[in-house]
Amino acid sequence: EMCIRDRTDAHRLVTVVGAAGVGKTFLAMSLVARLPSTALSHRVDGAWLIELAPMDLQGTSAETLCAAVAHALELAESAGRDADALARALVDRAPLLVMDNAEHLLGTLAPLLSALQPRVPGLRCVVTSREPLQVPGEHVFRLGPLSVPEPGDEADVTRLLACGALSPAYAAWARDTSQPMPELFKAIDKGDLARARAAMRGGCLAAQRG
């Protein structure tokens, strides 16, 4: 599969879709953290994370989302007044907006991004959600559960260690253990498993456990 970096490079709107706990947020945060060292063929000014989980469904309007984007990019308060003002403020910029946990705001976020993207040619967005936005131009990147490898198949664990997706204790044990690979995966705790899956599916994004 193409890694998330390549998908972001090829598509202006990428929605990372998966069930709760599979590592969508970790993948999004890794993208933001590593963008300065991640080569994209298109110019990108930087990546900004907008956390949507704390926003209430009933109290979040398009204007609220515009204000959150303006705040994240440290724009003037007036730039977040509405979609028109935000588009004017961003028209000469090329930001990568990473909008995390959008599933409860799809009805508000989808039309906003549909309005912004034609007016801001340099804008790229990565959205994490349990469901797609279902807007024109969206590329859906689905994250499934990490499968347990067959006995003797070490490819997955090798990639996990290379990505740094396992905690130091598990990584040290994995290097020294003679346990079959399925047993190794069963021993990984839930948090590490989500990070492992995200790092593997993210390909060239080397995930660092913080």
C-alpha cells in the first residue's frame, strides 16, 4: 500500500477511516510531528492539528470550525469569522490541516472543506473519522485491525521494530525472544498494538512513542 505520506501527496483531502482505538489519532499526530522531515512533491507551509473531539455536536457550527482553524494557524481573529474570511486569509498559503476525530461533526465539516478547497489551491487536509466525509475529491484511507502473522512470518515484526512502534520494553523483548511471532503480537498491549498498526499502515512515517 502507499503510505499515508504518499496519499497526502497525491490527494488534497484524505480521510483516515477506522474503528475507535485502531490508531487514527496516532497516525495523524505522527504526520504532523514528522512533516518537516517528510518530503512532499507539493509545497506545504506546515501541518497543523485541529482536535475536534472536544467540540460539542450541538454547539459547533461552520463558524466555530473556522475559528478553530484560524486559531491553530495563528491567524487574525477576523480570519475565523466564516468560510469566506478564512479562504481569503489562506488563499496564498499551503497549509496541511490534520483534523482529528471528526465523526460527530461530518455534517458541518464536509461542506466547510468543500467550500474551502476550490478557493485555497494550496490547502491539503487529512481528516480522521469513523466514517468518510463523502465529498467530491475525498480519498478514503481505511485502517483495519492489525492481523496476527502466521508462524515463521517475521515481516510484520521487523517493520514494527523499524518504525519504533513498540515500547522500549517490548522492542527489547522482541529482539531477544525465541517466541513464535503470533505469541509476540498477543503480548503487545492494546496501546502498543494501535500504534503498531498505525505505524505499519503509515509506511514511511516512523512513529515514536511519546
